[in-house]
Amino acid sequence: MYSLTDYDFDLPLSLIATRPAVPRRASRLLTSMQGHLSDRQFTDLPDLLGPHDLLVLNNTKVLNARLKGQRARQSAQGLTSAKIEIMLDRATPEGHWFALAKPLKKLNLGDVVTFSDAFHATVIGKEGGQVELRFNCASEDLDDRLATHGEIPLPPYIASMRAADDQDATDYQTVFAKHAGAVAAPTASLHFDDHVLHALRDKGVGFAEVTLHVGAGTFLPVKVDDIKTHRMHPEWGEVSDETAQRIEHTKSKGGRVIAVGTTALRLIETAARSGTVQPWQGETDIFIYPGFDFHAADALITNFHLPQSTLLMLVSAFVGFEQTKAIYEHAIAQDYRFFSYGDSSLLIP
């Protein structure tokens, strides 16, 4: 279970969802409870949770993080130009941004990538397959510039099948998104709408929020055969004192802490390395794979993930390697829809 090939599986292309269910709550829900699988609808979720349970939501907001620009450079042959595509990854404390760039080899230190007459970025660093960019606007103005000139960063497996459009601006954002900074959606949360949230509140289920700004690294493949040697890209997150207290209170009362998505789970487990969940803020590069010792999450709501992905390894750590294989074999056999816009699962070890 520590070899990359252990996490491979064959997925029919027809099961890759390129659009979400309409309405959001119409998606299916595969439940795995103590090893038993059952096929349900996402609207059944309130029936599966109780008044002592706590849902932990990631309230990050997706930026229009994909930019297309031009790099101009004076050379011995005269003025040369190259088309450059930028995918923002994460912000630095100074307000700069690390980003993926295509083609990376076309960019050198000092190069300027122009997106419009009044919007450009200068390359101030280049290492580890990324560039560090300084934009010509203040951090508080960047969101507006991105809204105008950027595109919703659909995952590569969707972008290769269709172009992003105006509908994705709504579909690829959670209904409780608050704090801008992510370049990928916490997709397990996309199934929630006001109808489901109200039904859960009526059932007495509690809510707590965390913020983890999902980075572009979530789309990068694992390139090592021994997964124990893989290194995650860091992502910025915060667990407030209020959320930490709610999680610990829930546990003390015998309730279950249900992480909505792998992002929420990774963050609360980062905050729980001492054995209890503590307030936490900073960059996390926690990598969860079989053998991991969980201290915070009792259950997980998550979508169906790519073969050989770190997210599939996380699921295997949470419910067991063999159970994960059974879940995915069942999901494929029953035509569940996969990946970001696909169906959901509720996993209880």
C-alpha cells in the first residue's frame, strides 16, 4: 500500500463529470459505515447525522486564478514575444504569488507578463517548477483584477473536455465561500445548498468553519513510486479558537466530527498533532497516507478521486486500503460520477 501503482484503477471516461448535478443536492451519496456500503442521495445526509454531530466546512473562496498573457523581451533578434499561461498557486506574506507557468522555460527573472494595458506581473523568482510573481497592484485590488482578466481554474481533466464558461463561476464555488484565496474548490462542499443546510440545522447538527486555501499543487501528479517519499505543496490555512473549541466539545459529548472534504480534514488534523485540536494558522504540507494517526476527524464527506492521487491515499488511510478498493469498485460498477463535479460519499471507519 506504499507503492504508487497500488492506487491505480481503470475509470471509464463516461464517469468523469463535466457538469454538476442540478440542483446541487441531486447528487448521489455512497455511504461506507463500518465496512457496509449503501447507495443513497445527498439529500439523505440529514437522516444519517445526529444532533451531537459537527460538520467542519472549508469556507475558502475560489479566485479566477488562471491568467493568459504575453511576455515581451528585447533580444539580439529584436523584440520577441511569447504567450504565457499563469496558474496562481499561493500568496506570500509580502503579497507576491507563487504560480505555475506554461511554458515555464519562456520566463526568466525580470520578465514581465502583461495581461492588459493596466495589469501585469514581474517574475521575481523561479524555482521548484514555479515562478514567484509581483503584480502591479495592491493585494486588496488583485481580486478585482482577477475577476476581470482571469478565468475560473477548472481542473485539468474537465478543462481538457470543455472550456470554462459563465456557469462555472457559480458551479465551482461553494454556497458558504467567504475568504478568497483558493485556486481550486473544496469540491465535497459543492453538494451543499440552502435546502440541505436548513435540513441539517433542523436536525440539530452543528457547524464549524475553517479556511484552507487550496493550491494548484492539488492538480499535480505524484511522481515517486514510494509514496512515503512524496512531498506535498504547502497551503495556507487557519483553525480559529472557536472552531477548535467546538471540535473538542463535540468529542467530549460523544458526538462525531465530520470533515467536509479532504481539505477540511487535512487542516484539522494539522491542528491536532498534539492529540487535541488547537487553534492554528500557517502553511501546512501534511501528507496523509496509510499508517497516519487521526486525532480530529471521525467521518469524512468526499468526492471520488483520481487514480494515484494523494486524495485517494488519504481515503485509504482513513477507512483502510482494502475498504477503499471496495468503495471504488462499487462506485464504478454503479455508475457514480467521479471527480470535482461528481457524486459524493460519506465515510465512517
